Amino acid sequence: MDPLFFNRDISWLSFNERVLSEAGKASVPLLERIRFLSIYSSNLDEFYRVRMPALLALQQKYMVNGEASIYEDVVATINHQQEKFGTIFNEDILPALKAQDIHLLYANEIPPSLDLQIREYFFTTVAGFLQPVLLNETVRFFPENNALYLAALVQFSGKDEDLYLINIPTDNVSRFLTIRENGLTYIVFLEDVIKENLTTLFPAATIKGAYNLKITRDAEMHLHDEGANDLADELEKQLSKRELGYATRLLYEPGIPLRQLQHIVENFNLHKASVVAGGRHHNLKDLADFPLTGVANQYIPWPAVKMELPATLFAAIAGKDQVVHAPYQSYDTVLRFFNEAAIDPVVQEIYTTLYRVAGDSRIVNALISAAKNGKNVMVVVELKARFDEANNIRWAKKMKAAGVKIVYSNNALKVHAKIALIKRTDAAKPYLALLATGNLNERTARFYTDHILLTAHQSMAVEMEKLFVFLAKRKTPDTNDHIVFEHLLVAQFNLQTIFLALIDKEIAHAKSGLPASIILKMNNLEEEVMIKKLYQASNAGVTVQLIIRGICRLVAGVDGMSANITVKRIVDRYLEHGRIFIFHNNGQEKIFMGSADWMNRNIYHRIEVCFPVYDETIKEEIKSVIALQLADNVQAVFIDKNQMNRPAVTNGLPVRSQEAIYNLLSAKPAD
């Protein structure tokens, strides 16, 4: 019997397996294959930090009750993928590097001819960052979360073996040392540089062995909202505690003596963690910085298309809605929106939300300048954006010092909306608005596909202003919050209700014999109410086409449940990130974009904003983009009823949607 819903964790691992498969493709340039290995490794680390704590807790509960748990399936899936990772790395990547006379010394002996250069590098660059710690009953030491360490077995004359933990300073020193000798290039891991020089750290001892390891800890934080002024301070305290959180995994290099491994488990209280034998080298997310050059080893760049604008962007927006499809089109237009606002004399007020911003954000600097230029600037900063908390706190403090009014979301509700509003002394069109599917972050905009609408639609902008006024209250919506949204779809107010009504309308059309279809593109589809409604639509005869990058709990292609539903997943050089919702509406399509996936967290625990696309030209452009993605038969796979990534069938010419979208937008005539 087919399940009603896929397990969310197995589904997410299915996405990561799809990422890994790109690394296994001979058609992908070598450096890009290495980067896909890095992405896979980074994703898996995050899984252990974010999801594994909950799975371990469930495992303990089920063990007590004698019930089956998904934990075993998750571990088996990860182990299978790790084996595939090792095969790709050892049988594909290393030989391909060697064919270019590049020797990555991965589980290899280091040639003696390199000893002198490695020793010199150790003394000049590495040694000053090392802090060996003896592990015994009297030393209190806590390894950093997800950091690399060497466990060195050291024996001094006439004594038993001691176990030292030595930090691998990858935050300070490159993970890779490149040495060129006799026409060959050797690349040495930083931990191997240290291993080669352990006798320098312990000159009077015998080195009995050295083994890589790392400990991964729970990333969850537990905040107590005691007021807006205290939230940033409370979060900073919790950030430091997160590094001391519940351990979910000990990853170690095979070969370490069992008694020493047990000593580490006892010393750091890792009894409930997954103790996993990995390869010789860990944290292969650092492959993102692998020192390989050459045009043939990388994708041919697609230069971002510049938009041709009149004297000011604001004049263009006032005349006609504008859209930016990042990264195909230049993100400079978005930066210009904030830059013009900072200096335009008629701009009085600026409102925006910030979820994840760049470390050197030009957007935030424009907001600071705007405040210093006498404009009223209010920024809703989401401090609880996981792994970006410290950066957001830093920017919030800097903006506050410059005179920006900072609003933090309350603890129970994340603000995930991607919106900005400008208010001007313009009697005709005082409001200009920005609504996006992705973060206001110029760095991630270079490789996340997102859509940004710039509009002077006054009624929609007024609704945005009402939302900002509500957000400034730092409260959770209740029955007394009578905010009417006729244009915007806002989670906690009307988002789920409107989407359900739109699906119901397609169901009614199908039952009346009218054409009925739904096209949805999201990062994740998890929430059961929405999935059941899509099943209902399928059974009524509605054609449902889904493009879901990551988690998809919906089971497609099952007779009597989801026979009219297909699910595609696209993984290519850019990360698919935009959310688009298209309802046929008997030929009068309703198109929305926005920040919300259909997940429990987005629908029930966040402020999200989806927005209608009214401009007919932009509507056609969005439909053209989606049509290319639905036609993709190169990088797209179908997620079948067994949750497998099945290659799309090639009928006729191959369609690689990201390349086709770039070509489409490059050929777009200037307005």
C-alpha cells in the first residue's frame, strides 16, 4: 500500500542524494563536481545539527516502547550515500585530478621530497595556531562544534600512552597546502601538515598514532522573550551555549584504538551520539575552496543581464511594474532601489524586513545612510535566522546606533517575509514597494534563483504598510487583529485560506468540465492540509504540476490518490529558490510569488508574504520561465511514488532550463 505522505527526513536526504549525483557526472566540469561534493557535505552537516537531535530523541522513545523508528532508515540512507560519496571521490575525482598532474594526497603517503616545504609551512604559518590539550580527568575542555581535531596518541619514556586533542585551525589557515615540484602539483590537507610535524609538538615522546575526528552538536536554541530590548542580548548568550549543545555525532578516522575512542566518548559524554567511522578526512565542505583553476574545470560564466533603466529606477517603477530574475539578471537593480531611497529628497520613510543579509551588506549600508540623511527608517530584523544570528545581531546594533528603528520579531513567530516599502511626498504615487521570493542579500543572489517585483501598486503598498505597523507591535496575531488583505497573502492572516480557496476553485472547474490546472514551484512541500487538498484536486481531474527542490512529502502518481500529480526536482549550477504559484482560473490565470513554502513552519509559525503578479507582461515572462523548467529533461528528475530521483525522459531536443532561462532573459528587449 502506498503511503499517504513521505517521511520529511528521508525526502530531504533524497534531495541531497540528487546533489551528490551531480558530482558523479562526467559531463560536469571537474571543479564544479568537487563543489557539489562540498555542498553535499555541508548539507549533511546541517542535517546532523538540525534534524538528528529530534530523530535521536524519537529513537530513544521508540526503543523504550519497543516500536520501530525512522532513525534506522535515516542512518541506512546516509551510510549508502556516504559510500557513494567515497566511490565518486576515489574513483572519479582523484583520477581526474591526476590526469591533470594534480595529486591530492587523500589517504596517501606524503612523498619524502615534500618534507622540507611542509616543515617550513608548518613553522611559518600553522604552528602559532595550535593548542594541544591532554585529555584526562583534571582537564576541562570542550571541542568546538563541527570543528576538526587530531586525536594524537603520545607516549613519553617510561609512561603509559597519553591522548591529546589538537585543533585543526581551518578558520585561520587554508585547508589545503599547494606544492609544485618537478612539473607536478601536490595538494596536502592541513591536518596532514600537522601530522607530519607532531614530533615537533612532542619532541621527547613517541607518536603512536594520530586520527582525525569532529563532534557535531544540536543547533537548536531555546529563547525566552522578555522584551525587545533584551532579545539580542539573550540570543547572544544562547549562541555561545549552542556550541555546547547536545552532541548528535562523533565522526572519527578508522584505525583509532577502541579504548581511545571509548576514552573520547566518556570524556565528552557522547554516549547518545551517533559514533560513526568516516574517511580519513572530514569536513569536506571545505572542498568549496579547493585550489583548482582552469577554464575547462569550471562552468562557462553567464554574465548577469543588466536592465536598461531611465534616469531613476523610481521613475521606471512609477511608470510600470518591474521584475528582476536573479541571478540571470543583475541584482544591481535591487541595490539601486535602496540606494536611491537613501538619497532621494522626496523619500520620507523606508520600511524593510531582513532575514539573512550579506556580511558586507550594501543594502544595510544604504539603510544606515538613509537614517543619517534624516529619513525615518524601520527595519524588522529576524534574529532567529538559523546560523545567521550573529551577523544579524551585528548589523542590528550598527543600524540602531545610526538611528534606524530596529524591530525584532517576537520569540514565537519568525518574520520570513522579503519585503520593503518606500513612502514619498508624491501625491500621485507616494508608495513604491519591493516584494521578493528570496533574501535581500547581494551575495546569495549570485547563485540563488529568485524573483523580485518592484511595483507602485498603491493598494498593495498600503497593505504592506499595515503589515509593518503590525510587526512593530511584536505580537502574535489573534482574533482582535482585523487586518484586511485583499492583495497580499500573509501567513497568520489569510495565506493558507486563500491558497485552499484557489485550489477549490480549480476543483470546481474540473467537476464542471472546464480546463483546470495548478503549477506550484517551491523549495519544500510538507504541510498535510495543503497536500491533502492537492490530492483532492487530482482526484477531481485537476492537472497538478509541482517543481519542488527539497523536501516533498506528497506522493505523486498513485492511482486513486495523486494520479494527476507530477513532481519535478531541478539541481543545476544555481540553487532553485523562487516560489511561484499559478492557478489556471478558467483561462484567467492567477499568479503569485513569495517567500512561503508549504511547510508547517511557514504556514503556522512565520510571517510570510506572497503577492499577486498583475502586470500582463511580467505574467507572461513568469509563465515562460516555468514552462522551460517543466520542459527540463537534462537537469530535472521526477520524484516517483517510491521517492526515487528518476531522470526525465528526453523527447526531442534536450532542454536545460537554467541555460534556456538565461538565454530567454538575455534576448529580452529593453523596455
